[in-house]
Amino acid sequence: MTRAALKHYGIDSADAWVAASPEDRARLEPDQRALVERAIREDLADVLAALFSPVDWQVAAQPSGPGRYAMVNYRAGDPDGERRAWAAIKAATR
């Protein structure tokens, strides 16, 4: 959800986050802001890539029950990506 919120508010890179006004940053939920700030502060490359790098496909499911949510991103060129995405969705919706 953080990735989608960043995109919705036009923050498409770590540099854009740093340049954003406090008001723009405040549009995200507190836990989302904390995640982005920590990823930038600690230079967490994998998290930054998940937040800002382009993806070819994004698959999401919201199984019944509070707090249960699954999202899988994968590149279309990854030969096992689609299979893993569907397996993750199937597992999350059981």
C-alpha cells in the first residue's frame, strides 16, 4: 500500500521524497512515512527498490479477516514470476 500511496501523491523516487514538503509527506499514513524514512535513512536498497522501482506486474489480494493482505510484485521477464505470484495469491486467500 505504501508504494501505491507514494505513486498517488506523485512521489516517485527517494529524491522526490527528500524534496517533498512536510505537508506532502504527511499525506501518507504514519507507518508508511516511517517505512520510507527508515529505508532512505538506512539506505535499504531492497526496500527502496520495492517502493520506487518500476514493476511490470503487481498482483494483490485481500483475504477475508482483519489485517490480512497480500501483494506480490514481479517482472514479466522473470520466467517463474507469474507462477510464484499466483501461488502466493492462492496461499493468501485460503
